[in-house]
Amino acid sequence: MNAHPLHLFTHCPRCGAAGFAENDFKSKRCPACGFVLYHNAAAAVVAVVYDAAGRLLAVRRRLAPAAGTLDLPGGFVDAGETLEAACLRELREETGARATVERYLFSLPNTYLYSGYEVHTTDSFFLCRPRADVLWAPGDDADALLWLSPSEITPGRFGLASIRAGISKLLNR
């Protein structure tokens, strides 16, 4: 049985009262002030980039979770940001690439462990085309950049569940 997504929160974030209790499968309610906190999925984006030779761009994760494993460039969407803008920002932060979003591909649910807290996400995958003058360089939480030929792409090398599932979908297209 999975723990309630807000199980770490025992006090009301509004008034500080103890007894912050489960309201339903994704919310807690304060018995003192009536405040209800919902745990909804966070928006995240993934950039899928191929070079002219058909190789897929992957990054090696520098930080937890899944440090040292492969990933695709991406991350969380900031408040007030579109999915497309977030995808291009994350791609630039992790690889130095300036690009355009060609098209939306698909989305997948994920659970991302951060600071001991499970963040439920919905990861939107976008096909991106980098500009011709890109100077590739790992940055932010990317330790290295790798160009994988189709024969080198194995879902098991990717550390996050949604990325593994996304890689499988890409391979089966």
C-alpha cells in the first residue's frame, strides 16, 4: 500500500495546527481552520533531440535521484511558463543548446524523489530541433552529454521510470 502523498505533512501549512488529516486520496484537511491542501501532479518537460545521423541526445545525471544514470534533457515547469518555453529553457540549461520545439510527442506519469519527498509529475515529451550553431556543453545538473546511436539506446540505462518508458515508446515508433 502506498503512503498518502502528503504523509510527511502533519501540521497545517496555513495555521500550524497539529492533526492535519487525510481528506481524500490526494488531500489533507486542517481540523482547526478548515484549510484543504491538494497534492496535484507537477508539470515537467522532456526534450527529445536527434542529430543528422539519427543519434539521440542523452545526458548523464550529476545529481540525485538516479545520479550517474542516463536521462533526457528536461525538468520542472516554472510558474507562469508554458510547457514549450520550459522545455527550451531546460534544454539550454543542461546542454547549452538553443532550439525550437517541433512538436509534442506524448506524456507519461512519474514519481520523482526530491529531499525525501515523492513529487508526482506529468512529463510532457517534445521533439526539439537545435539551431545549427549550437556549442554543446553539459551544464546545470548534467554531468556529460552523449549521442546514442539506435543500437546503443537501451531503456535500462536511463534512471527515471518515465524516461525509461519514454525511451521504450520512442524505440517502438
